Amino acid sequence: MIFSDGTLSAVSFALLLGITCLCDLSKGSPDFSGYLSKVLRNYTEQACDGDFLSVRCPPRTTITVQSAFYGRRGASDPQQCPHTYQALLSPYSTREDDRYCSVSTALQKMLDECQDRRSCQVLVNSRVFGTDQCPGSSKYLIVWYKCRPKCQSSVALQVLTSRCQGKKSCLVRASTRDFGDPCYAGTRKYLSVIYTC
């Protein structure tokens, strides 16, 4: 509860959301529009069997995996990877690469490896993704992702707890001096607190 004199009453905190950022484009730095365009776009990365797939987001953002596909979409797929050496030796390689196959664990694997990180690298290989639905066929991994801003103070809970825990009321000013500046230059910030009495 916030009293009319601007103080905050709190006996204990149930949850602190921390400092979250609101973007103010009119007061941002010249680099902010470039940063914002990178954050708002959709990314796609692809790698063939045996290669590493690298996913990376700009500073102060983290990966949000939207979808993933590991397998083969058939001969008509324009994103086909070249036949593997093993597949070239197989008399059925052409027929095998014409069929559709996918692994259902691709999305979960990419979430486990990359979600909420700034960058990650995954070996594209059927052993990594589980059961091989089309042995002998060359397969590939495609990942669709976004870069989500990561802009929260890591000390907000500590600061509020030390100033307000066990008191009938407390006054806390939301400032970068007290909470640091985890956001991109020119980003307006606010403090949000959830508490119980």
C-alpha cells in the first residue's frame, strides 16, 4: 500500500518484480533504434547434420525460442542439406531423402539448450535429438527465435528487503543510484513491488 505521503507500507514481500524497463523512443540514444530493430525482428538459423547451429542475441537481450524443426521435409524442400557421405554410399539415398521425417523433441531440446540465454551452440546430430526417424537421410535443424530485452535489476529484492522488511512503512526512491542501470542507455525505468502486510 502506498500512503498519501509517498511512503510504502510493507511487513513482508511475497514477490518483487524488480526494475522493469519501458522504452521511451523519443529520449533514447541514436543507437537505440538499431537495438530496437534487432529486438523486434524474427530470426531463423539453420544447420546441417554434423554442423553446429549457433544462436545469438544482442547485448542485454536473451533468446526466446519460437519453434524448431529437426529432420527432412522431402526432396522438394528448398532448404535441403547436401547428402552425407554415408547417405551417398547407400543405394537408397535418393529415395530416403525424398521422404518427410521429423523429430518431435527438437523444440524441447532447443528450449533446454538456448532459452533465456544470450547465445548457444548445438551440435546437429540425430544422437543429440533422440530417435532417428529417417536413418541414412541427411537432416537439418531449423530454429526460429526472437531476442527479448533483459532489463531487470539483480539487486532490487535485496535493496527493498534491507530497507523495508519488518517495518510498518518505508520510503524507497526508484533510482539508478540505488538499483543500478541494467537497461540500454535512454530507457526509462520503473520500480514495481508486490508485498503483503
